[in-house]
Amino acid sequence: MRPGRADDLPAVLELWRSEVRAGRQDCVPGEVRLRQMLIGFDWSARSRMVEGSSGLEGAVLVSGRSTPDGTVTQVSAAGEGPELRRNLLRWGVDFSKAAGAVAAQVWCGRGHSDGLDKLGAEFVRPWWRMDMSLAGDLPNPEPVRGYEMHDGNRVAEGGWSDVHNRSFADHWRFSPRREDELTTGRPPGLCLMATATDGKPAAVTLCQIESYVEDARLQPVGIVSSVGTVPEHRRRGLATWLVAESLVRLRDAGARSASLYVDGWNHTHAYDAYRKLGFDLAFESEVWEANFQ
Ligand SMILES: CC(C)(COP(=O)(O)OP(=O)(O)OC[C@H]1O[C@@H](n2cnc3c(N)ncnc32)[C@H](O)[C@@H]1OP(=O)(O)O)[C@@H](O)C(=O)NCCC(=O)NCCS
């Protein structure tokens, strides 16, 4: 094993594609997401590569995000053979612990946990990708009385993170997001906010368009990536309104299908809202977590 370098990325993506073909991963991240993930990524400290005679045979990357409980890492490994993958995952979990993380998480396709229990991890969550086609009729965006909708062309800079973070504060493994994390790579017309009559923000939905190679979805894909309503404005139809409007805007911007990700045990039953809008479960991941606390 050797430390990774930024120029390993194309070969790492190739390994990742093999994971997707085998059903061990949902998809290779799209370009926008990948760029966000790799901003400031310290390849030499946080990744390891396994070289074989014909090139890269395995790779592991450890990213981290801060949560109110401390740093939670995400360990992503790719490689042929369960033993190689387990060794890579072990490196990632050990590294996370040594770096002071409170937990290390691993995402894998359902039934592909590769012995994560032997690394001290336990299954904590089903994680769903839900898809819908944007061909044909879309749900009608129904405005909610007493609220106005704005997009990123009208929301002042700095206006997104507070409402986003208040909406997600009770979400499983919440991590506060900075303004630039929320807006980078997202066209202003695909960032929607509902405000109440007093002008205070009540709900957000943020989207972007991604293209995926070797992917069964109609390309490009509109990603509905952050849907949140602050607690005092919930259950009035705001998320339904903003997501329905987002679907129309995504289609107008060229997307041919739409996807979103949701915690399969989401306590606010977000998946029900998405089902009613036309989304269906397309890929189920398992989230495993080694808890160091
Ligand atoms: C999920 C969330 C965005 C829903 O926002 P909302 O504005 O309240 O949603 P809507 O009023 O449009 O609700 C649509 C449907 O979702 C379902 N739903 C929403 N909240 C629910 C709850 N607490 N319990 C059960 N079902 C719920 C219902 O089917 C609801 O339809 P109904 O009110 O006609 O029964 C909001 O609860 C939230 O921000 N939760 C925390 C963050 C989060 O989990 N976001 C989703 C990430 S993928």
C-alpha cells in the first residue's frame, strides 16, 4: 500500500466503476459532487493505493465532516476480492480512529458488507436512492398559502445555511453546512426557498444536474440534494411544493431523470413525500458505522 496522489483519481474512478457494476456501490459520484468531495482533500494522508503489475488494484479514501458530536469519517474502498477490500476498509477505520474521529462510516450496496462486523462496525441505517423519470407529466407545483417562493437569484448571499441547518438539526448524524458547501456547483435557479409572510425562511430545496457514465438512468440526472423545512413550518406542503417546482426546473434545464437520497428510517418520513411525487426506490445502500465513543 502506498499513499495516494491527486493524479490517481482516473484509476480510482475506474475501480469505483467496477464496484458499481458488481452492485457494491450505487454510482460513481457525478462531477459536481466529486469536485465538492475533493476540495482540499489530503491524498497523501487520507488515502492508500494498492499497486499491482497492471496498475491500481485497490484504493481507499477517507473523507471527514464535523458533526456536533465530533468528526465522522466516510471510508470508501474499491478493489477486487473481499480480502483486499476488507484490508483497505480496515486501514480506513484504523486511520479514522487514530485521527480522533468519533465514528467511521462505510456505505455499501445491500448485502455487500464484506465482513464489516469483523472490523467493529455495525449496521446503522438503510440509505435509499429514489429515482423518477422526467419524461411525461410531472406533479403540479402547488403553492402553499401564506408563503412565497424565491430562487437563488433573489436570495441574498449567506441566506441558505441558517435555514438549511435548522431544518436538518434533528436529522440523523446532522452536520452543519457552510454557505459555500450548499451553493457551489448549484445554479441559482435550482436553489429554492420558501419564506413566510414575515419574510423569514421556512423551507429549502437545493438541486444540481449531474452526468453519470455507465448508468441506467436517463442522462443527465437532476439531483434533488437538500430538502428541508424548519420544524415550525412542517406538514403544510412546503417540501412537496418546492420539490415539485424543482422537478419542473430540472427538466427545463435539460435533466431527463431525477434522483435523491434519503435515510430509510427518516423519522419525518421524507420518503413518503417523495413517493407521492413519483419517486421510487432504485438502489438500497447499507450504512455501517464503527463507533469510537
Ligand atoms: C421531510 C421534510 C422535508 C418534510 O417537509 P414538509 O414541508 O413538512 O413536507 P410536506 O408538508 O410537503 O409533507 C409531505 C408528506 O410527507 C410525509 N410527512 C412529512 N412529515 C411527516 C411526519 N413527521 N410524519 C409522517 N409523515 C410525514 C407525509 O406523507 C406528508 O403528506 P401529508 O402531510 O399530506 O400526510 C421535513 O420534515 C424535514 O425537514 N425533515 C428533516 C430534514 C429531512 O429529513 N429532510 C429530508 C432529507 S432526504
